[in-house]
Amino acid sequence: MNGPYKPGTPCWIDLMVPDQQAALDFYCDLFGWQGEVGPPETGGYAVCTLKGKPVAGIMKAMNPDGTTPDPMPPTVWTTYLSTDAIDSTLKAVTDAGGTVMMGPMDVMDLGRMAVIADPAGAVVGLWQPGTFDGAGIVNEHGALIWNELTTPDLAAASAFYSSILPVTTARSEMPGAEEYIEFQVAGRAVGGMMDLSKLPPGVPPHWQPYFHVDSVDDIQAAAVRAGATVLAPAFDMAAGRMAVLSDPQGGAFSVITASMQEQPA
């Protein structure tokens, strides 16, 4: 990726965990990333790279004052949607019934960020780029290829996200996935949305990243050996072969070998 992502496009992901080093070891071994705990001025935030390009962030769960949270928040991957005007986006969020959970805040000269919850409770980040646009590699082995919202009300979610960012929604034209909803920016699919009722009871609304891998079965086996949990074993579906996994600290993510690659930018 060269240059900024179009507003409304997922542009970055990061993970907040109790044990940052353990998460770095797990994901670097699994996907071939490089990453280390960052400097104190960034709170130790680790920018993981692939072929020298940024692909994801991993940070230790902590309070703004640097203390350890009690109770510890759940381990989750956060998707960030690009915006070119974060303040007006946040006003649209509250006008549309969403909640601003954090920010907006400047991240040095890298950009401005905020974290929101949509009206159903799904948490997602917003990123206004400065010197940092987001993921520098996508759609390759070990890199982000897709971001998906799972929500109880597809129509309400479509209305909310379309009101805060220049995105539209449409049913997928992929054979065998006609019920699937795509987020589109300028007519191009950049993410997806599925009905929460398709998941086990008790799963909350959420955004989840998909990583492209050369072999879902091999990655699933390697993840299990490293202490991960299989939430949905490798299976074939309209877009390719995929599995849903949970890292040793509980962070859920999907891996996919895509037969029809939709690029997120």
C-alpha cells in the first residue's frame, strides 16, 4: 500500500493483551512478522512488520496513567477505519446513536485516533492519518486481507456506518454468498458484515480481522501447537478456505486462503 486509505476503509488493526511479549512471540512465529516492545514514549506500543512494512500493532493492556487495569479488559483485535476528518466523524457518531469511548487524541505526528462503539455495541477505531497511513502490506501471507462486522441488525448497522463515513452496503455478488453484506467505498468492497444470529449464543457484536495465509490447515495446526484455540475448524466457503482461531490470551481472528481476493483499499 502506498498513500492514504480512502475514508471508510479499514486501514489498521491492533491487539491489546495482558502479556505483550507472549503475544508478539505467538504472532511473529505464526505469520513471520517482526516486532518488539516499543519505546516508553509510545507506551511500549509494538508495530509489527512484514518485509519491513507495518502490518499490525500489539500493546500491553494498561490504564492511561500506566497502571494495570482491574479487571483486565478482554483481549480483542481492534479494526481502525480511515477518516480524513476525525472530529466531524465523531460528531456524526454521536448524532447517529454511537458512543465515543476514547479520543480523539494525537499520536505524535503519526495521526489522530479515536475508539467508538456503534449502537449495537461493536467497538471500532477511527484513524486520521498524519505521517502514518496504516498497514503497508495487505493480501499477502501473514497480512490483513479483510475486516468483518458481526451485528444483530444488518440494516441498522448499514445505516449507522453510512452516516458516519462515505461507505455504502450491498449484497455480495460472489456465487454462494448472496446473503453476505459488503461494505463498499467508491463501489469497491472493503469489508463485510454478517448476522450475529449465525454465531453461538453469548457472542457480542464485534469486528474481526482476517489474515491471508498460504495454507489454512497448516496455520491452524501451528496455532494449536502454540496454545491457540480453534473456534471454527478449517472449512471451505464461497471466498476460499478459512478458520476462526483464538490466540492463547483469547484474541479471536480468522485466517483465509482466498479464492477471490477483495483488496481492502
